[in-house]
Amino acid sequence: PFVGKVSWFERLIEKGTRAGSRWNGINLLTDYQQNVSAIMSQHRIIENVMGRAGKDGSFTRSAAEGRRLMAMLGIDDYKAGKIKEMLDEFGDEIDGIRVPNTEKWTDEGAVRAYRAAVNLDVNSIVSRKGLGDAPLWANTPGGAMILQFSGYGMGAHSRVMIRGLQEDKSRFISGLAAMTAMGALTAYVSSY
């Protein structure tokens, strides 16, 4: 008998999937990857806003790569200037690392723009399966069991591959070579 929209069997599969995710440590690994990515992303954004921006916050022509990154993250010259003002006023430097202290910022628009940019960058770096990455039937407990591991490949295609094609060619090729080498190493180690 069905209770709600799922059967007892689908609820059992869903509980097993949650327990398996806790047991195999994938949630811990994903959290660690997101934390490291957030630190790197904040560094890149702050470097572009502080180091490569002019006094009025506009980007110089020599920082074309930084301009492309900031545009991809939704930060234009005006927002970069506002973020720079907030960083100058409320940011700290601890052991050579800039800490933005966004909870102290007075410009709500700058806070939203900065946090949204970090969130967008982190979500494009760490490959996770999202609802739009798989067919609708794969979002049911039974479908999730069948496509349990291929969902990450589907998510990686849209988040890693397509974004990589928009980045610098040499960076994309080196990233693709690194991912291929890691996949080959994984296949080699798992064959023994």
C-alpha cells in the first residue's frame, strides 16, 4: 500500500541510500571540497576586486581574464567598486589572507552580489547532482537507486565541461588531462 506519494519499498530504498552516503563518506568529501573551493573562489574574487581594479572600481584592460571571470560571476564594474569599498572598510587580513567579514557590510547589494558570486563559483567547481541534471524519473527513490552514480556524471557535464569550454583553452586542456589521469588511476587501482 502507498502512503503519500511513495511506497514502503521506495522509502526503504531512500533510507538505505542516506545510510550508504553517510557510511561511504561521500557527504564529508563533498563538504570538504566545497570548503576548499569557497576559500579559493573568495581569494580569486577579492584579488580581482582589490588587486586589479582601478580607484573607481573599474577593471583595467590588462586584467581581461579577471574581467571575464567577474562577468561570469555576475559582478560588473559598479558592483566591483561597491565590493571594494566594503572590503576596504570591513575586510581584515589574517596571515596574508583577506577575510571579507560580509556580516559587517552596510551595503546589502554588495553583500548579495559577493555571496552570490562565491556560491555560483563553488557550485560550478564542485560537481554535484542537481534536480535538473537527470530525467524526472531519476528523481524518484527507485530512479535514484538505478542512476545513483551516473547522476554525478550528468551534473559534471553541465557544471564542469560546459564551464571549462568557456574558460581559457590551456586551463581547460590541463584540467581535462588531470581529470582523465585521475579516472585512469581510479580504473587501474580498482582493477586489482
